[in-house]
Amino acid sequence: MTTFADAGLVSAAAAGTTVAWFTLAGALGGVLVTSVVGLTTAALNHRWQARDAENARLLQHGAQVRAERRESYAAY
């Protein structure tokens, strides 16, 4: 494989520096993508858990109201 440094287009030091910058950019880009995915997952899980807790509360309340009505009708 012929590189720019081998072809004499850039110096070997410049080619090495360029590779280092691309390596750093790739590493930081990977960290950024992973962070965004992690934060998005956490936010969505929090929202879904809150919604599930509200649904459970409403179901429990509905069951309690039905039980109270059933008792009052049975006592009548």
C-alpha cells in the first residue's frame, strides 16, 4: 500500500500527525456516539417507567373503586 509519505506528497512527520488526529477524532466520536445512545436510553427508560407506574396506579385505583362498589351493593 502506498501512502502519501511514500509518494513524496507529504513528509513522514505530517503523515504521522494526520494519522494521530484521525485516531483521536475516531476515538472521541465513538465516545460521543456511545454517550448519546446511553443518555437517550436512560431518558426513554425513565419516561416508560413513569408511565408504567401511573398505569399501575390507575389500575389499582379502579380495582379499589370496583371492590367498594361491590361491597356497598352487597350490603344493600
